[in-house]
Amino acid sequence: MASPQYRLVYWPGIPGRGEHIRLVFEETSTPYTDTATTSDGLDRVLAYVQGNVPDDNINPPPLAPPILQHLADPNNDTNVTTISQTSNILLYLATHLPPGSIAPDPKTDPNALFYLNSLALTALDGLSNEPHDCHHPIASGLYYEDQKPESLRKADNYVRVRLPKFLGYFERVLGSGASGGGKWLYGGKFSFADLVLFQCLDGVKFMFPKAVSKYEREGTYAKVFALYQAVSERPKITEYLKSSRRQKYSDGIYRYYEELDIEP
Amino acid sequence: MASPQYRLVYWPGIPGRGEHIRLVFEETSTPYTDTATTSDGLDRVLAYVQGNVPDDNINPPPLAPPILQHLADPNNDTNVTTISQTSNILLYLATHLPPGSIAPDPKTDPNALFYLNSLALTALDGLSNEPHDCHHPIASGLYYEDQKPESLRKADNYVRVRLPKFLGYFERVLGSGASGGGKWLYGGKFSFADLVLFQCLDGVKFMFPKAVSKYEREGTYAKVFALYQAVSERPKITEYLKSSRRQKYSDGIYRYYEELDIEP
């Protein structure tokens, strides 16, 4: 059996931004290797982060994980496309996996990828980057313990103002004609943007359970929560979420701090 | 003469994220309208931001500007593609403007767009979003005056740690074989990623002149500053920067506050 053509390079031990890529591979049954599960995983991530990966004269060096390596020939390490940035990797996979599996075929809907990319970027902005900054508002290089009062102020604003803004936005997208019925974000069909929204909401639920459970109870964002449920019930996703490959949240983007778990 | 096919919807009065799109139009002599210069500009932006633009059943509603409208027929308002998110608009333009004008032709270099997208996203992360958060670390909905001590802490970390990290990263990209000689970021040819890096650095220079001038003097990031100079000397860009269409920095992403202008 050939080795997988796709390799994910991401910090072991946290779902993090790598999780969006994993969900795509799992949903589409695409074989991949993952530094989260290899013994040299951390070293391979650090080599990139520290700039110690030799220049291959083909791929611009990435700054940070997630990093995707795509081998033209799984048995030949010298012909590899290496790209980074979460939304960029998703876009790359959407154009390389079978058309229709995570995005409409560009031949029949040439704008779809741009719509999906925009939805994914917006979910990552408001439901991944901003939650991260709620425990690191001053500097990602300092400890949470060094920025606790600032974190509390930011988290308070986040659960009261920002989170409903983004939930309301996606509810509006699901209520628009472009969503094609309101089950999925675009065109009446499941796509990678739905996976991104699912994963972001899953992380926010872990980090701010009181706020999310209140907003879910109130019913204002019913379509968003229904989408979350529908993604979790896709057979491949259900299976993955129960597997040992699904890592637990810990000290990554989504963290549980009791003092930040504010009831809005 | 036909009306322009492209319409930029962005906050009037600041260069902001819209500026990356303007630079592409200016560099390629692509006609466009701009809410920065129309009398109803602010109203049109607010209609989107407040969710008051009627559902067209085709385009998912955007959350925030910059928003690009692309008219299939300049004289017919009913066939319009509407997309948002800065990097997404740049990618859309790269696939719709003449091949080679702001990105290599995908037919000869199918990976180029993904490389350029990743470079643009990284510049926007570290040299646009992070500077913005230096004056709004707690909440974008609060005034700077309500988050001054936190801003000072974040700006201090930014100029000492984050700014050199990102300058160093782009210096490394320019020193890699993939840059094709180190004048431009990728493949030895000018691209929209160079415009993004130019505009980001221009904003950071405005906001943190002491830090940028120190890093420029030290010579560690010589290729980055040479790229900045080379972009500014492109004839169309030089002409644009001198024109009244180039808006001044004020209360947008890049702001000058003396107390944040820290010498690292």
C-alpha cells in the first residue's frame, strides 16, 4: 500500500487550526499522515517554526503550522508542494479532492470557492482568532497568567458583543437564498465551510459553555446550531469524533478558564 | 464609455483594508468605482454592515467591508458577484484580471495562487491585524481611550517581538529560492502579494515610525525594505500615491499615537 500523499504538519496535543484540515480528510476518507500521531511530530513542527527546514527552491518557506505537504508521488519526497495558512490549505484541498466532496465543482459554479473561502475566513476570524485572543489579548508569547485582567475584559466583551454578532451573521447566511434552504451555508450542499463553522463552534462551546448554552436555549441562532448538529451526525465525522485521533482541547486556541466562562 | 465592472465598497476616509484592493486596480489600470469617493459611499457601507442589503438569492451576505462587486454587464445591476474578505477579493481579482498582471498564469504555475495567498494572509495577520489590535486589544467596539494601558502593553510587545518576527519571515521568503532572486516575494515576478506587503509596511511605518526606522537602519531586513521601495517606484503606483485618490491614514487600522511610538 502506498504512503499517503497528504501530510499535515501541526502541533501535537491540541486540535487547534490543524483540526479544520483533519475534518476535511476524515469526511472525505482521504489518507493522510499527521505530526500529531508520529513520534517525530514535535520536532518536525519546530523545524518549520524555527526556520530550520532547508530551502527547497520551490516552495516559499511557511511561517507557522498548519502546514500541508502534498506529494506528487507518495514514494518520492523530492516533489512536494508545501503550503500554509488554514483557509489557504482548505482552498487547496477543495481544488484537489474530488469535485463535489467539499465544494461545488468550479466548472458548474465558478464563484463557489470564493463564497466558501469568505465564509471560512469569517468563521476563523470571529470564532477562532478572537477566542484565542480572549486568553492572549496582550501577546501570544506571554503566559495567560501574565495577562489575566486584560483577558477577563476581552472575554466579557466577546461573549456579550462579538459572539452574538458572529452567530447572528451565520444565521443570516443560513437564512439567505444563497444558502439554498438553510441546512448548509451555501448552495444547499455540504462544504468545507460547514466543517469550519462546526469546528469553530465546537471550540467556542468548550471555552464559553455558559454563553453558548444560553444562546442555544434562546433559539435566536437555531439554524447555526442545527448545522452544528448536522455536521456532527455525518457518518465519517461521528466516527472520527469518537476515535482516538480526535484530540482533546487543552492549552491551544480554545481553553477552559472558569473565570472567563461568563454568563452573558 | 461603459461604467466600470468593478465596485469597491469600503469605509470612506481611511485607506484601511480596502487599500490592498485599490492598489491592485491602480497597478493594473483597471477601472473601478469606490465608495470612498461617491456621495452615498458611507450609506452603502452601512447598509452592508447593518445587514440591510436585500437578499439577492445568489451571493451569501458579506459581514463587513472590503466588499467587491463584479458586474457581468456594467449596465445591468442584476447580475453581480459580491464577495468579501480582503485576501479572498485579491484571489478573485488574480483569477479575473489578465494572467501575469498580478499573479503567474495558473496554466503554467498552478500552485502560484496558493503561495501568494499564503504570503498575503501572513502579511495581513502580522502587519495589519496585529497593529490594529495594538490600539484595540480589548474590543474593537470600545474607544482607544477605554483601553490605553492595555494598548501600551501590546504595542510594546509588538514592536519588540512581533514586528521583527514578521520582517524576519519576509526577509527569509525573499532569500529563498522560491522568490527567484529576492526582488519580489515569489517566482522572480511582481505579484499582488508584493502589493500587500508594501501596503502593510507603509501602514506600520506610519504607526510605529521609530521602530520601523530603527529596523531599516540596522539592515537586517534589507530585502524587505528594498521591495517596499521597488513597489513604490512602479509607475502606476507612484502616480497613485501622489494622487488625491490615496487617502491619508487617520482613525483606521494604522493610527499614530505618540505614546505607542516606541523605540525598541
